[in-house]
Amino acid sequence: MNFIVLQFNELKKIIWFFIGLVAFSAGLIYVIQYALSTIGWIKISLSAWQLLSFSITSSLLIIGVLLNNFRIKYFWLGNILSKPPINGLWKGRLISSYKKEIDDNPLPPIEIYFYIKQTYFAISIQSFTKNQRSESILATIYTNTFSSSTKFMYIYQLTRTKNSENKITLGSGELLITDNCSKMEGVYWTNSVTHGEIEMKLVDRKALSIDSFISAEAHVDNLHTSQKH
């Protein structure tokens, strides 16, 4: 699921971008109209109101398509948009408190993958372990303007797949983004009275169609194979 979560400074950038796009569209339409009328191909005479209405409509369409559908798959694009780029496949480990709360025998670190889809307007995350998968309900990136720290925060729904167990758990996570958006680390909580730590490293910012732990592993193996050749 995707929800639009924007900070105030991001909303201001969109407004200024929209104003600039409307002005550019109006100027372009006027030039095309003038050129076509001059050479005598088509005579078009749009009023100022018609010109403005068409420019606003086309600008809204362009902004909606670009910012809601265009994936941020490149670091330079994230810099241009002032949006920390976390799109792609991530691999890491999860340290859970689950066993500690039952018999004082801690679980070993659990291998986990994140598959994140990010546009300017929305972020969605799927996570996969060998026995569990989860999907975000709400996710956002928050930058503290005073400390310049950037965090990825999300609320998710987890489904257990081990031994045909049909159990749904809700949880949340808060991860600090570091090292030029190539690492994330932080904590998570669930409504089943467990919590833990997560450490993630970026594998491939341009990864596509990851839908399971197996496909994530296969993608990592393919990357290692291609790097050897």
C-alpha cells in the first residue's frame, strides 16, 4: 500500500516546480501557436484564460505522472529531487528479542531482505526472511533539519509462512540512513511484544521484480556471478 507523506519543505518544492512548469507550458504553447499562425498552417487563437487553463491542466498531469510513477533508482536523481534514494534491494540481519523473553536463549541473527519501491510521492517496502514476509502500510523518510540526520520510518503488516501458520502481526521500524544512502540501521517493534535491531546494506538500487526471499537470494547470486566475469 502507498500513502503520500510529504514534509513541508517538500511540499514547497512541488509548489514552486508546479508554478515553473505552468509558466514554461504557457510560454511553449504561445510560441507554438504563434509559429503555426505565422507560417499559415493552422490559425489558433487562444485567450489568456484558455492558455492558462491548458497550462495548469497539463502541468498537473505531468507532475502526477512523474512524481508518482517515476522510480528514484539513481543516487544523482535523489540529489536533484532532494530525496534520499533508498529504492532497490537491501540485504542485512535482524536481531530479535523473541527468544530472550521466553527462555533467555537468544536467537541467532536472522538474514533479511528489504525490497523498497520509491517515488517522490510514496514509498513501499516488502521484507523477506526464510519464514516470514511483510509489507508496509505506511512509510516515509524524515530529515531533521537541525541535526541533518535522515530516518526511514515505516509501519508494516507481517505474515508468518512457517508450518502453514496463518498469523498476522503489526509492527513499526525506525532506521537511520547513512553512508550516502547505502546503509540503514535501527530498531523495530511489533504488537506481539517483541522488538529488535536491524542492519541493512544496499545491494542493487535498480533491482526489479523481487517478490520473495528466494528471488532476492537469486538476484544477489546473479550480481556476484556477473561481477566475477
